[in-house]
Amino acid sequence: MKALVYQGDKTLTFQDFEDPTPAEGEVLIKVEAVGICGSDMHAYLGHDARRPAPLILGHEAAGTIVGGPRDGERVTVNPLVTCGTCPACQSQRENLCPTRQIISMQPREGAFAQYIGMPLSNLVTVPDAVPLAKAALAEPLAVSWHAVRLALAAHHPADAGKALVLGGGAIGLAAALALKAMGAEDITIVEPNADRRAFLADTCGQRAVAEAEGSYPIVIDAVGFAATRAAASSHAAPGGVIAHVGLGEDTGGLDVRRMTLQEITFIGTYTYTAQDFRDTAQAIFNGRLGPLDWAELRPLCDGNGAFQDLLAGAVAAPKIVLDPWA
């Protein structure tokens, strides 16, 4: 098969690669759409020890089952593989499984490839009317769905309507869409890139600003840099909630004194539960998350150029989705 392989700092090669052999309980999937995640960019820059070269990156995938009794079934892929038996899994908090694995991290190759093997339990059937390029958005949308669900559960019910999202990439936009789907009506996205800000407003119908003003009962940090954590600390209302999704920098930014004195709740949130993934997929299928027409489609063979454009800030769209067969 053909695959886009991470070879080291800022180096990707489109090359022949050994076809995957599905393990027991797994099926082979022909990947037909796969998104580029911020964590893929983190690895591309050589900043992720969990993704040593050489490795196939990519974990936001949808495609078609090849072989077996479900041959030809269109599916979207939950890339988080868990044990199913530990206390976290038994309490339906699979994202906290101590032995969890995710494709695109060792020992599992990722989905920037024409084929992957995945457990059947990680697959959600996609209706024929839903394009696989949209179904591949289930993974990043589920990250934000999970974060928003936790934030809304932690805040005071009277504050449901107003929220601030820091970062207008796919995770930030997904958070805004999840907030709206769960009842919020007054949502502001902070995005410093002027082209992306215009795209969010003109194509996605979002209120996007260069800098935040005022206070908000719910703040979603979809970037995770010291500067955005400082902004979250500053703009969270007394008694408010900060849900921290981004992993841009490990330390700095939080105003712990203000958060303590104003009883601001901080929630670190990682990926999603299996139920969150299924709920997000269903929200895609029934249109609760909008038309989802904001991804830019490119061939996988041009994946290296896509990463270079993302690094240069030359992509207005919040998401690039790659086609391994184009």
C-alpha cells in the first residue's frame, strides 16, 4: 500500500509500505478520508516522544471494511483502543484506560495510509448519505464534544448560554458547534489569524474575534499555550469553568490565585469516551453539528505540502482532510 510516513523532524515521505495484518477481532479498512490533527503537526515538528520516526501518523479516519461478513460497510474510526476490563473502561471512562493505545502512536501505525486494521468495536457505521470526508471529522468533533459535555456538567445551570472558545482551528470550531448543539446561544471564538477568522465568519457562520473582551461562564482552551491559559484565567467569570483541550505547551499561563479566589473550575480533558464518539457520530449524521463543509480536501500524496502550508499559516480552513486514493 501507499502511505505518508514520518521520517523525522519536518520530514514526510509518500512511499510503499507493508500492508497491515489485522489482529484477532480486527478488520481491514480501506481508508478513504483522513484528517490532519494538531497532534500530527506536533509530531511532524519533532515535539512528540510518543511518535518516534519512522511512523505513519494520522488518526482521524473513515473508510470501508474489506473482507469478512461486514465487507463493504462504510465506517468512521474511533482510534482509541482500550482494554475493556480495567476500572476506567468498566466505568465508561475508556479514555483514561492505563493501557490505552491510539493509532499513529507506537505500537500502532496510523491512518495516513491506504489501509489500517482496527477492532470492530471501534467502528461506527456511516449512513450512505453521509460523505466519508465528513465522517472522518467524528474524531476531532468528539474531542470537543467530550470537553463541552464536561464543562456544561460543571457550570451553574443559569450560565448555559454564553461561552468563549480560544482557538479557531478544528477543535475550537468543533467546540463552538458542540456548545450550540447542547444549548449555548452566545458563543465567541478568538482566532488571531485574520484569514481563518474571516473563514470562520463567512463560511462557518461563527462570531470570530482577534481578542476576547469581558467575562464568560464557560471558556474552552482549544490551543493550550501559556498565552491562551492566561487568557482563559482572565476571561473566566467568577464561578466559571475552563475546559483545557489543547496541548501546545506543558506549563505556564494559569492565574492560580484568581482561579482560587473566584472559584473557577479547571478541567483538563483528553480525547473522549466511546459513548462520546458514538454520540458525536450520530450528531454528524442527523445534522446537529451543521453542514460540516469547512474542511479542505487534498490527496494524501500531497500530504507533505499540506503540512508545510499548515506550518506557514497559509491554510484558512480549520481542517485538511486527505484522500489516500486520489
